[in-house]
Amino acid sequence: MCADGRTAYAGNEHRLADVLRDAAAGRFPPSDGVVEVLAAPSGPVDAVVAFTAHHLIAADVDPHWVQGALEDDDLGAPMRPEFLAQLGRRLGSPAGMLDAVLTAFGDGRRSDLVEEAPDGDMAHPRLLRARRYRRNVRSFDDRRGGLLTIGQGLAGRVEVSIEVDESARGRGHGPALARAALGLVEPGEPVFAQVSPGNVASLRCFLAAGYRPVGAEVLFLRAG
């Protein structure tokens, strides 16, 4: 909340994209206790995005409702389960998992990943999820038990996810895949990864590949 208990409202969805790109570059919103209510972003998801003492709610909700639903004296209130459940009911979509958000920049390096055909094996859970949450999804196989998906997610940002077969784990394939993703975008383009805080193996993987944590978020997948 603002110091006087108000939320800030912005109708421009590009505000979220700008904040995310700035955070990737190490320029974070001020730690001022403000909760920004933004227009619902294009794409399939709404979101609550958390930085240090600053939150953004990107969804089609009345900022006055947000103000009434949050506790004035709790800087972390937008991430409390009670609020997220209320928001989910209002949006008609349950809150997703709380994820840490990590990012790194495209480096232009070539990789030996093999791109899967667009109509390839749609049964893989990682690919199925990516296609629900992102647009223009591409998938790549490292031929060693690893799968990488990359596409446009929240506010149009580039998002990557990886999966390594259990039999191939512990051999450095995960960090190698995470680094390989940085060669699939233009040099300097930020690449984002969302990781459950409890998934320590995945967190270590992205950290080892040079990704840095910049915030946290909860997504709300729209019906249909």
C-alpha cells in the first residue's frame, strides 16, 4: 500500500513489461510499500508480481477492491494465501504456484540443441504446460535426456523451462540447458525462468547457469 493506505493504478499494460525488463537489468521499483494495480496483460495469464516492499497486480480488478482486501500494515499482504484466494475467486481462476523469478541475458552463443517439430510429442508435461502459459512456444531436445521450452509469457517476456529425465540427472545437463537458452534469443535480451522455491535442484541449476533472482510471482491462468 501507499503510505496513506491507497493503491496506485495504471491502465497501461506495458508498465509491467517495463518493470520486468528493468528488474532484469538490476533496476528495481522503490521499496515504498506501494501496490500497483495494472491493466490485465495480453496473453493467457494474470499475475501478482512481488519485489522488495513493492507489488504489481496485473489483472482486470478494481483497485478500490484491492485496497479493501489488503491489510494496510502488512508489506507482504499481496502474497498472502488469503488475498490470493480472494483474487482467484474474483478472476474465476485459482492462484497458481508461488515462484521465484530468475533472469539472465541472451549471449548469442550457438548450441547443439535440436528443435522439435511443432506437431511433435505433445504428451510431455513440460511442453503441455508451456503451451498453456505461453505463446509461440518452441521446444528443443539435447539428445541426452533434456528438454528445453522457450516462448513468450507474462507481458510478452521470454520465458524458459527445462526438464531432465531422472536417469540423466546429476551430470550437468540442467545448467547446460539453462545456458543454452541464452543462445536462442538476441544478445542482451532478458530470459526469465520461474522456479518453485522448494525445487532446490532447479534453483541450483539456474543459479549455476548464471541466472539471478529478481522477484517472485503468482500466475492466474485464464479459463479457455
